[in-house]
Amino acid sequence: MFKTSAWPLALLYCVLIVFASLFPFEGWRVQGISPWVFVTAPLPPPYWTWFDVNTNIIGYVPLGFLLALGVLRSGLRWAALPLAVLAGALLSLCMELLQIYLPRRVPSNMDFVLNAAGVLIGAMVAGALEWLGWLERWSVFRERWFGAQPQGGLVLLAVWPVALLFPAALPFGLGQVLERLDTTLDAWLEGTPFMTWLPLRERPLEVLSPSAEVLCVLLGLLAPVLLGYLLIGHVRRRIIFLVLALLAGVAATCLSSAMAYGPEHAWAWLTLPTQVGVMGAVLSALCLLAAPRRWCSVLLLLVLMWQLNWLNQAPTSAYFAQTLQTWEQGRFMRFYGLGQWLGWLWPYGVLAYVALRLSQRQRES
């Protein structure tokens, strides 16, 4: 387990940068261009906008901050700034070199310089916060709230609102992957002897009833709350966390709906079944405020397995598939690929995390 959440967060952010830099990962070929052509190109390039400048700087600031914070927490205070800048600059350089082989991407020395500047700014912010003592105050706050908990749980909590940004067929319905997995495997294995290896579905996918939608929304919102309860033992702090988790989930879902359907439809997801599911999740969370952490672990496993079972027995609608295609082809997000994977894998990551915690406690006892 990581001693600080900075390292796993930095790793996740590196994955985000790789997705944003190399998406859509298609058309790889040697174009007869020297990999170092962008080094000798004039600065600034002939075509650039302030949007490009700002995004290239801002996009690498969190990476520099997280890398420097990780080094600081590892005890190498004197090396935090140079190591963070060197690692971030090397990552940017690798991305620019790889873009040489992608016809839809254009490598740029200006991007590299701006990315390195963003890493430097982030690392300097981390160093300044350490010098002012704010990072130490955060450590004390985290220790008081979460105790000596493995930091993987905090990372999963931090990732949850990000996973909600990618449109889901049902609010808070993360982990609905079976239909997409079946389609993908069929396409990959079609015409091969391995096609017969795929299990046959006994019955077709059925659309969820309103009561099943209520249940899935309830369980989907209750899962991160139980994960927080697993990390937080104090009842009053659990109440504060419940409010913050609810606000974060609603805000992320509204933002996702606004980006997918337009700002005027930001609250379109809040249908009657969703409202009932949200209220049920809040009432359930209030009833579990005093539950011991071990109970929260077991309940969280049951909640996730129950929700995943229901979600993966239901198909996604054709209308949702069209919306998803619009999102994927839109400007948002070359980041969309990572958001999609987070939405698919977050529940399974929590299952693995809780199972590891329970097995570790069993060995210790």
C-alpha cells in the first residue's frame, strides 16, 4: 500500500495525459519524419491559440504538484523540484515523440516547453505549501479524519466524481460493461475458432423496470458513501462526508448531463425513479452512520455486487448510444477514453480494495 495518496494520484494523472496526448490511438505508422523534427521547429509555431497555451500549461500543473508532493512525502525534500520537473518533462517529451507516428496528432516544441512550465509551476506550488506548513496541516487533518488507513481508499473516493463525468445509462450506474464486452468480443473473435468459446446468453437483456432503476440508483450512490464510512470512524465526520459526497455526486452528474445534452438539460437525469433512489440512499446512509467499519466493508461488497448484477442484465438504449457517440466525437475530451474506463472499472476497483482489506485483517487476526 502507498504511504501517500500522491503517488497513485500521480500515476492516474499520467494515464490521463497519455490518453489526452495519443487519443484516438489509431493509424500508427512511420511517416518518414524525423522523430526530432519538432525540436528544430521555430518558436512559436505558425498556428497556435491562447487556448492551446493555457491548456498545455494548466494540464501539467497537477502532475508537477503530485510528483513533487510524492517526493516530499518520501523524505527527499531537496530533490522534490528537480525530480518532479525532470519526470514531467520526460513524459511530455515521450508524448511529443510518439505523436510523430499518429497522423491525426501534431508534435510541437511549444507544447513541450509549455508542459514543462506547467510541471515546474505545480512543483513550485507544492514546495511553497510545504514551506508554509500547509501540507503538514493537511497531514494532521487527514490523520485525524482517516487515521492510518491505506491511501488507496482515498484515491478511489477522489476518482468517483471524475468517473461520473462520463455519461452513464443510469445516474450513478457505474460498471455497466457486460453488453459492451459481449459486442467487443464478438467483433474480435468473429470468424475465428475462438468464437465458440464465448458463453451463450440464456436470455436477452431486459430493460430495467422503474423499481429496478430506483434500486440501482440507491446502490450506486450508497457505494461511495459506504467506502467513506469504511475510512471514517467518527459519526459526526461521517455526516459531513455524506453531505460532501452527495453534493459531489449531484454536481458531477449535472455537469455530465450538461456536456452531453446541453446546459438547459443539466437536471434532465433527475427523474422520479432517480429522486426516489437518491432519497433512499440518503436514508440508508443515515441509518448506517454508527455502523462499525467491518460491517461497512461487508455491506459495501454486497451493495456493489447487487448493483452490478442488476445493471449488467440491462441493455443501454439506442438513444443513449447515440448520445455516447456524440460525446466520444466531441471536443471534450480527448480525455473521454479515460473517463469511460473509470466509469467501467471504478466499482471493480472498490471490490478489489475492500477484499484486500478484509483478507489483510483476517491474516493479522
